[in-house]
Amino acid sequence: MVMNRKETSPLAIASLAFSCLGALTMGILCIPGIVCGTLAKAQVRRGEYAGYPLAQAGIIVGIAVLILWVTLPALFFGGAAIRFLVVEQPWIGAIAFSIILLLGLFPFAFTSMAKRKDSRALTRLMAQNRHRG
């Protein structure tokens, strides 16, 4: 008896990977990790993929790492670095904001890739069914 196992969501895997890499990138990659995890949980709820615990872990790790990277420097430096970026050098703050915004939109590229893969799999399945009968 062959059981149909669902494939693990690529977004769930990307979520945990981005969240873990966020520890090495000052929390910047945690943002796409959290977004990927949220999108992966939605895919799992719709029944498209498996991997809910992986997506949940990616979200939790991403939030924890992001909180650490935001609060620890503020505690050590009293917010002087944030003040410097925003007040003294606003162009650096604008660049940082742009990078964070782009990284937040990055996971949507994974979503479109997964949809293309799903449509190819559906086409292949339909072709196999035509040959059978």
C-alpha cells in the first residue's frame, strides 16, 4: 500500500534557513524568514504542502533573533547608533530601510516559483491520466 505524502513547503525550509542566517546578518534576514514562515503556514492550512512545524520554528527563531539584534545594541549603546543613522546620516537610514523593504518582499519570489512548480506537476498528472484511460 502506497501512502501519498505531501511535499514539505519550500517556503517553510526557506523560513528556517533565513531565520538562522539572520543571526549572522544582524537580524536582517530574519524579516524574510518570518514572512516565508507565515506564507508557508498558509500553504499548509490550504493543504498544498506539509511542514507546519518547520514553518512555525522559522517564525519563532526569526522573531527571537530579530528581538535580540534590536534590543541588545539598544541596551549597550543607549540608542546612539539608531539616532546617528536616522538624524546625523539620513541617507544611510534610507538605504537601510530600502534594503529591509526589499528583503521583506523577497519571499514572494519563492511563492511564485512554487506556484509554477505546482502547475507543471498538475499538467504532468493530467497527461499521465490521459495515457491511462
